Amino acid sequence: MRVLVVGNGGREHTLVWKLKQSKKVQEIYCAPGNGGIEELARCVPIQPTDVEGIVQFAKNEKIDLTVIGPEAPLLAGLADRLADEGLKVFGPKKQAAQIEGSKRFAKELMKKYNIPTAAFRAFTEPAEAKAYVREQGAPIVVKADGLAAGKGVVVARTVAEAEAAITEAMENRIFGDAGNQVVIEECLTGQEISLMAFVDGNTMKPMVISQDHKPVFDGDQGPNTGGMGAYSPVPQIPQTVVDEAIHSILIPMVEAFKQENIEYKGVLYAGLMITSTGPKVIEFNARFGDPETQVVLPRLKTDLVDVLMAVIEGKLAEQEIEWDEQSAVCVVMASGGYPGSYKTGHVITGLPKDTESQMIFHAGTKKTDGQVITAGGRVLGVTALGKDIHTAREAAYQLVEQISFSDVHFRKDIAKKALL
Ligand code: AMP
Ligand code: GLY
């Protein structure tokens, strides 16, 4: 098979790495890829949202399977266009991807189908949003409606902070059109988990759970990022709670899509808060999580091509999916300053070789004159497997210690919540 992976982050490096293990894959391309992906795949300089560019490439190169990593091309209709051309694609079409593209759409669907989530109201007028915040009091959560690379959410501890977030999104338009509407939500407390599932339109099969670390600093301080590290499994969350989430959230969501006549094929990612009254949805994504994928796919024992093809062909019910008992921990090494402004172009040294139990997934890197240099906010996802979280965590941090670049920043408490 000839496979094309779309994207350039740690998630896409992990997808390429996993797909490459399949005997069914002869050739693998990545658009546009990064400094680590180019070791495994042929990178082609086409941007993920260049829909026609990717469609033309897939046609010309007779690609048998295109796997879409990020949300932007899903929302730009890349899956729709590839399917129109009779090409096989993994990832939901534009309409289904609204579950991630519009928080309002997601919230209204959850409300209609009684799927547990934080109480909310959506607003198009900043004055009304602010009046609502004053009436509700703090803490309260302000979310830009559209895509904002995981940065459009403010968990406001005071009313003033919430009002400022509304001003930023709706009046100062720091997220552009994504801030045309805001969703104001009840603030939930508890531990967060990421529960991803493969969905073929009818059947849903959950993956193993993981936990992300969104804030930039230790102790969950500072602004939210795309994710500073992850681990899987999450031993402090009992399986009964996961089963409850599957039954109260994932299964009803797949049913909701069917009722609404929206075909959902791909990964459905539920970001959940485990509250004292059970799991509640924080957000849905229409794709693999990043960095979660970097700890979940290394635990997948089944050939990923078989699973993706079963989703595309609507045969997921017949597809076994097996998981490794080992634990995985991923520590993100980022550019100092991220998620704000940061410098790129620093040389990365000391990169260890991958083995069966350690993988350095690249995100913002590129290769120039034989050197690997930083090229983004999140630079590397340093991942290790071990018999338990403690062992995997020690191994991941040992790898981190070997790697260096100027201005590096990483959290030192990834997976600590599993050890308390
Ligand atoms: P989102 O982009 O919607 O996943 O939100 C980013 C982060 O903000 C989440 O991972 C949570 O840590 C936090 N968050 C979002 N919504 C809520 C909420 N209703 N209550 C508490 N924290 C939230
Ligand atoms: N790590 C969170 C996300 O992928 O949205």
C-alpha cells in the first residue's frame, strides 16, 4: 500500500512510525512532515490545508490510504474531497468534524442527547456574555467558539478575568473569526482524561485512556498549550469510571450522529473531567490527540492499517484491537516562551536512537545541513515504555536529560498524578 499522512506534529510522527511497522505498507509519504518524519517517510512540501494540492498529490501518486492528522484540514473538507475522488481517507468529513470546529454545535448536540457536560450558554454579543458572567460569578470558563489551537479557553478565577477574556476574544479578536461567538461554561473540577475511540459510522471501539498536561508550567500553572506531556494508562482512574464514560458519553454520541444523519468515521476524542458526579465532557475532537497519540499508539499491538481500513470500510465490529499492558510516558520538550512567542533555529544535540521501548517523536523540528534544528513551539515528544508508569516516567526523563537545545522548556511533573 501507498500511504499518505497529513500533518507535521508529534502525532503525525507517531502515525508514520506506527504505519511503517505494517507489512502492508510499501511506501509512506507525509505532507509536509518534519525533521524526524523525514527519516521514515518521503516528505512533500504541501500544507495540510492546501486541499486541492493534497488531492492532486494523492491522485498522481496513486495513494491507497490518506490519514489526516490535524483538525484544520478536516474542517477545510479534505476528507470530503478525497472521498469525492474515490480515494480512501481516514478522518471525518467536514460536517462531522464540526464536533470539534464549533463548540456551540458540540454543546447543543450534547444537550439534545443528554450527554453529560458542563452547563453552558453561547453568546454572539460581548455585552450579553459579560452580563451573564456577572450573574453567574466565578470561577467560570470562557471559550472561543471556533478553532484556536487549544488556546481559546480561559478558566477564569474572577469575574474580571472572565470579562477580560470575552473582550480579548470578541472585541480584540485575538483568535480572529473563532471569537465571533463565545461559549460560557460552568467550571468543572476533578481529574481530566482523554478517551479516544475508533468510529466507523456504526460501531465504536475505545482506545486505552491517557492523560494530557495542558498548562505550560509544573503544578498545572500558566496558560494552556496544545499539551506538554501525556501518559497511558491512567491507573488512578478505575475501569468502572471508564466504562461509565463509554456508556454515558461515547455510545450515545455515536447514536446521536446516526440520529442526525451525520456519518462519523474516524477518531472521536472525548476530553473528560472525572467529577464527583461522574465523567463529563470538556470537549470533543475529531482526530487523534497530540500528545496523547504519542502514548496510546505505542501501546497498540494490532496492525494500525487493519484498524484504519476497518473504520473506512465500516467493518470495525469484526476487527480485533489489542493493547499492550505496558505503560507509556511522553514528555514534551518545547521552545522557551511557548505558547507565547519563542525563537526557532536552535540546534538540537544529544538525540538518542529509538529502540523498542524509547521513541523521540519530532514536532517542531527540521533538518538543515545534517543538523536537527528547532522549528516550532512544541519541539519533541520524548516517549518511553515501561512495566508501570513509574518506570516509563524515569526512562522518559533520562532521555530528556540527554537532549539539549537553547531555551528548552519542559515540565518536570509529567505523570506525577499517577504516582500520588
Ligand atoms: P478545551 O480546549 O475545551 O479542551 O479546554 C482546555 C482546557 O481548559 C481543558 O483541558 C481543561 O483543563 C480546561 N477546561 C475547559 N473547560 C472546562 C470546564 N468547563 N471546567 C473546568 N476546566 C475546563
Ligand atoms: N492534547 C489535546 C488535543 O489534542 O486536543
